[in-house]
Amino acid sequence: MAITASLVKELRERTGAGMMECKKALVEVDGDIEAAQDYLRKHGQAKADKKAGRIAADGRIELAEGDSEAVLVEVNSETDFVAKDENFLEFTRLVAATALASHPADVDELMAQPAGDDNLESVRKDLVAKVGENITVRRFHVVRPEGELGAYLHGSRIGVVVDVSGGDDELRRDLAMHIAATNPRCISADDLPADHLERERTILAEQAAQEGKPEEIVAKMVEGRLRKFINEVTLLGQPFVKDPDLSVGKLLDQKGATVNAYARLEVGEGIEKKVEDFAAEVQAQVQAQG
């Protein structure tokens, strides 16, 4: 059967695959457009499997909000270019909406949820084949509030959802923006693990002892520096970003409000991205040829 340009165009519109890939698929199945779609899907899955080991440290944070809960999702790509692609954006919105609707226990369960003609994992693999990069759904966080939810997205790189009892919409948004900017470890000193505090106390004591001060002065220095450390890493102790003379804890007291919980996700946090040393690569090739 002759493979016409209009047939190739129709397959491309149906699948989003490249013109050459569409033509090759149609040739392989003798012009059967339905079989060509299946061919592209199978071929695309093989491509996705090959790309699965590549580091995906870029991407975006997506937020989905329901009547009584919200979800943040991190979806990774290899480059910022793909992270801005409309196909990628559509996929991240689908992932967030699916997580909000299905309440999965983990990412594996999320990716097994129905989507399109199969499941979310199948949609991901099709997208990998289309954009030519590894794409991963790394993590998600659902917040079901005791109070009211505030949310903030800093572009597409950082997302925050905060659960606050009391206060108003402006306070909740301000708190979410503050958490995005400062990345506190936890809400209050009570939430800091005892072993973390003890380790910090030990380090501070060794530093103070090296300054040659009397033992009783060293003890006071350690306690003062430990309080400063706690204020730096806890939400309630931090200076409020909009008014550094006011701590978040005092702001909440003024507003008669309490932070019950929060979630903060940042793209690529904790992922070690490979840095290419092209000069070393060229030198290695030259040496190999020599």
C-alpha cells in the first residue's frame, strides 16, 4: 500500500510522534493506521525503557486543590526546555489531578491509576518517546487540613501548602510564601529530633571551647547559639519575611492562628545532577586516538 503524506499527517496528529517515525511505522504495518498507532506505542515504550536510567533533575511542581485537601507533585525532566513543553505541562496537571482524586499510598500506586487507554505509567512512557527525555514522577504530598489551606507556587520550581487554624486568606498565603522562601525544617523546636539537637549542641560546645573562655561562659554561649540555631530552622522561630522584626510565632499570636502542618516541594531537591566536563571528554578522546 502506498504511504501518502496525508496518511502520515493523520498518524502524526493522532500520536504526536515525528513525521519520520510515523512514516516508518506505516511502512512496517503496510499502511494500517490503527496498527501503526500500536507500533508507535510499543516502540515508544522501548525508548522509554532505554532512557529510564538517565538523571531527570529538572521539571516542575504542580498543585491541585480540592474542596477539603490539596496535593503537590514533583514531576522531573532532564532539561528546562522539556519542562516548559505543553505536552509535559499537560502530563503534570494530569498527575496532580489523579493524585488528588485517587488518594494513592505511594508513587507506584499513583502511576497504576487509570489514564487514557491504559494507566498513568503508560501515558508517561508515551511522553518519554515523544519528547526524547527521561521523565519521572518523583514524589507527591497530600495535605488534608485541620483548619484552612493556604497555597503558593513560586513559578514552577517551588510549591507550598500550609494548614492553618485561624487567621484569614492573606495570612495563609503569606505563610506559604514565607515557607517557600526560607525552607524551615519543621514547625517548632518540639518537632526537632532530640539527636539532631544534641549533635548541634556538641558541635557548638567544641567551637566555644576553642575560644578559650571559662567553662561557665562557654555553657551560656552554647545555650545562646543553640537558641539561635533553633530559631533559624523552625518556622515559628524564623523572622517573618515581610517583617523581619517580627517572628512567625509572634505573627501567629497576633492573628490568633496556629500552623498545624505544611508541605514544601522544590524541583530537583536532593538529586545529584551529572555535570558534563566536555574539555575532559575531548582530551580523553584525543588520548584514546593517540
